[in-house]
Amino acid sequence: MTEGVRKLEKPPHRRLKRFLKWTFWLGFVGLVAGAGLVVVGYLMIDVPNPHKEFQANTTTVYYADGKHKLGTFELQNRTNVALSDVPQHVQDAVVAAENRSFWDDSGIDPAGIIRAAFSNVSSGDATQGASTITQQYVKILYLNQEQTYTRKLKEAFLAVKLEQRASKEEILQGYLNTIYFGRGAYGIEAAAQAYFGKRASELNVREGATLAAILNSPATLDPEVGKNNRADLRERYRYVIDGMVDEGMLKARRGNRLRKHLPEFSTTKVTNRLGGQKGFLLSLVEKELRKEGLSGYEVYGGGLKVISTFDWRAQHGLRRAIQEERPTDDAKGVKIGAASVEPETGALRAMYGGANYVKDQRNWALTGRQPGSSFKPFPLAAGIEQGFTLDNDFSGDTVTINDWTVHNEFDQNYGTVDLEFATEKSSNTAYADLASQLENGGADVVDAAVRAGVPKNAAGLDGTLANTLGTANITPVDMANSYATFANRGERNDWYVIESVTNRSGRTLHEHRVEPERAFKSEVADTVNHALQEVVIDGTGAAALELDRPAAGKTGTATLNPDTGAVTAAWFVGYTPQLSTSVMYVRGDSGTRSLDGVGGLNTFFGSEYPAETWTTAMRYELEGEPIERFVKPDWYEPEPTYTPTPTPTPTPSPTEEETKTPTPTPTPTPTPTPTPEPTPTEEETKTPKPHPTPPPRPSETEDDGCTLLC
């Protein structure tokens, strides 16, 4: 039986031969089919007219109502020039930088495509380039920067066709007049003005090579942005110079001399349309659009309609409040950053980045500085999660924990204090004591902060106990958003600035969806809200009482040098159920100069100008909005209303009529009736259980006994 089976088996060499035969025919058929598809695709692709003026449409950005226009993104200062007006060395530099085979290739670089394909297969994406100058020009004409194999195949077809219809000189001229160089400059003429303040025809070799180098990545190679950008540009610039030498465009000796240093640049000129606050808002909108995957071409020339989250009334209210409340005496160099976030959605409703974007592009609402004691709600939330209550006692005196000695402001000692009092008066020592008793110490504090909305990569945010007192650098936008999590009863929404984006045909390219995440149980957030309301009612945030609606908040003051104790950052962060706002004051170009003395204050506390600015801003921003109250914690029960025991009123003696008798008879003096104390209201002002009697409270200081980092 076995032998019979063996006779039916084919020899191994016959099976291999048959397999190879089928493989050959399948491969041949696939090759023919693929070639056919390529031919069909090539024939069906229509090439744009390279002689047609580059078409771009203005993108308009609106406030959240979709009616008030915030600003526009458009191609600025773009002037076409003939190739004959572009120096030969500038043309050579661009070719050396972008496509050294330009004058000889057919519009595509097969070797480069193979390298890119191999890289894309290895990395699992389709982002590797291999685009020639002709292919890049095709992309510009189509205003489509999607990174797909289909788009790249279409790009290759168009490039080959374009090469058949236009000369190399025409293609290079069109490319140089439309490519983006950064600084809002499209085309070589605008780029020459933006970077060197001269016409393209006046560029020298070093300047031309620099512009050619910048083409590779305008956003990261602008030398004015920072030292890293300048270093990267220098490396790319040397690559261009070396390429010009290799291609015989420059002599080696001259190339060695030119590659030593970059040329001098002119200062960036910012247009007045970005003056005041608009520049800060539009800059952030542009950044977020790029994060959504839109290219610079689409943002500046795609004719998009962008609805931002910025509320027209809130934005103008925040700006007005800062103008009215900012100090004027000895206030040179004071910088203010502020932001308002809607708790229910995470929408950034208002932002103040600085006095004028045209004069200073640094956005202080997005610049991190130490929040000081305005960081304390995070260890508070962590403690409540682990079973601590506002009635628990902690040390209000100077304490030393693992070689870390903590003092209160002015070295005040409160004795044993409960957590509510410690929050009201911002006791550093009590909060250090609390953090040391958490299961994982400072790590639990950081965890609570990150869950609330503080970025985990914030500078200085680590698991040390010192973080309890706000030593990490956090931006006003992130602080407002983190407090918004408590206002939203423990549900966090990541802040955002773009509601929707639609293109010229009305197709929606992006629409934000609110997707809150549970960061804390509602009862934890309610307790934090109660404690921070007490800060406003009877603590360092008393200035916020002027808002005349329920509010919660926390002051914050930070010092960089503990030896001098000079205040370098002062905060007030607070919220109502509808809106969370942060206000930060710093001083100096780097925001590290002392604020002490500003506005006539010996010590610049968060309870002064920051809290007053916050109050006025919230009044303007919430004008016309209904008054909403916080949900009281489950454990909260107002103490019963005090009703005094009535005291009988003595019957007064009859009053004698006036007589002309020289010696009048004195009238008996009635016994006085005691005046009852005012009846407490049902407002949330007391905890359900009587607090342990604290030691006598020290006399009020300039900041109500505020602590070192209040």
C-alpha cells in the first residue's frame, strides 16, 4: 500500500519547476497589469497650467460665534519675478539644496523614489520625501500636502507631464515664485525682503545659500526663533555650500570661506494686523491648525473658514480688566499672562499673552512659571481621595521632613490647624505635613495634578515633596484648565482653540468633539470646591468677594531665591461653575525679576493685583450670565440658624411733660435690652462638624498671613 502511494508522488524537481512556472506567469501578468494601470493613470491625469498665476485664497478665522472676525491668514508680500532677475548663484543654491539632478532629470528621481519607498516600508508610513523641484512645484499648484502613496504616484505622473509641457527654466521660475520660505514669505522676492530687507536681485552668495537652506524646513530653521534653530540652519547652510562646490557651481576655496558663518539677518517685521492681542490668538490658532495636519499652504492659501473657541465678549473683557487693574507705579517690565477656560467643554474662551504682539511675540499665557501655593488644590485633592477631611489637623508651625525644612510666610507659626484653615491662610507647613502623610508622598501630588490637567512634562514636575508648594513651571492656560476640572466636578476636558474648519467647498475638515474624562470622583471635587470657596470667603482670596457671585480660588506667590525671598511670580487662579480663569504676574524679559516694589507694595502677593485683576476680568466675562452655585459636598450640613432667647422689655416710666419748674424730676433709666447676633445665612460657610479650636490667629498681615508660596 505504501509503495502504491509513493508511485503517485512527483519528483521534487518537477514540483519546483511547476512552482517557478506559475510564479513567472503570475509575476508577468502582475507586471503587465501594473504597467497598464500606470499607463492609464498617466493618461488620465490632467496637468495644471504652469504659466497660470499661483492661486491662493485667504483663510478667515472667527470668534466662537462665527460672526465676529478675529483675523486672516493670507499670502503676504508675494511678488513674482522673472528668472532673469534672480542671480545665477541663488538658482544654483536652490538646485544644490533641493534637487541636484534638476537640469538633467525627467521631473522624477527614480533612485530617490526607491530609497524613499524602502524607508517608508521599513518605518511603516508614507512620509519620506524623494520629491524633485518639479514634484514640489506640482504639490504647490495643487495645494494638497497629504502623505499617501496615491498622492505621490499622482505627483510623479504630473511631474513627468509638466516636464513635457514646460521648460526647466519655466519650472524653476514658477517654483521660486511660489515656494514657502517662512516668516509669511511666499516666493524668493518676499523671502529676500523678510530675511535680509532687500530685493532678490541684490542677494549675495551667502544670503542666497541661506534662503535655499531654509526651504528644507522654514518652521525650524528660522534663526530668529532660537539657538537650536540657528545651529540647525548653520548645518543645513553648509550642506548647501558643499553641494554647490561638488556640482562645480562654486570653487572649493571660496566655498570653504563662505561656509564658516551665516550672513546677518534683518529683524522680523510683524504686520499691524497682528497688533494687540490678535497676534497671540492667531498664532495659537495657526499652531493648532498645523497640529491637525494642515500644511502651511492650506492654512495660508486654502481659503478655509476657521471657527475658534475665543469668545468675543470674554476676550475683550479680559483685556479691559488687565488694562484697568495693572499697576502703574514702579511697574516697568511687568508682564501679565491670563487665560479663561470653560469647564464644561475645555474651550479656551479668552487669553492674554502680553501687551502687544507686534512689539513682543512671547505669549505669557503659554509660558510656564512657578505657581506657588495656587498648586495646593492638587495635594488637597490627593489627600481627600485618601480619606483626609477638612477637619483633620496638621502642623501649622515650622516643620522639618527628611531634611526639608518648611516655613510659613514671615516665619509665622499657627500651631495645630485643620486643613480648611490651612487652605484659607495658605499654610506651607500644614500642606507639607499633608503631603508627607500621603501613601506615595509627592508622587501622589503629581498624579493628582496631571489628572487635573497639568502637563506631565511640565518643567520641574517631579515626585518630590517640594512640588506640593508649586515649584514646577506651569502655564496660565494649563492652570486655568486644571482648576476647570474641579469646577466641572472632577471631569477633565483638555483645552482646545479650534471648534471647526471647513474648506472653500463647505466640506468639514475638522470638528471638535467634547470627550470629558473622569479625573476625580464628584465628591472629591465638591470638597475641593468648598475649601477654595472658603479661601475667597475668609482667606487670602478675599478680593474675589467683589465678584458678587459664588467663586472659588487660590492665591499663589513664588520666589526663585529663598535667601532674598523676592517674589518673582504672583498668581490668582479661580473659577465659578461656568468659567475658570488664571492670572499670572511676572517681571522682566525672562519673567524672573523681582516684583517687590511694583505698585507700591513692599511684597507683591497674589492676593493683591492678581486677585483684583481676576475679579474684574470675571465680572466683565460673566456679565449677563446667570449666577450659578456650586454643588455642596455630600457631608455638608449647614449649622442650624441661631435664634436668641427673647428678653422681656422693661416698662418705661411715663415721660413727664415739660414744665417750667427750675429743678426737673429725673426720669428713671430703663434696663437695656441685649441686641441679638445676626442670624447666619444658609450660605455654605461652615463645615458640618465644629472645628477644633485653633490657637489664636495672628494679626492680619499684608496678605492675611499668606505663606512663602501663597
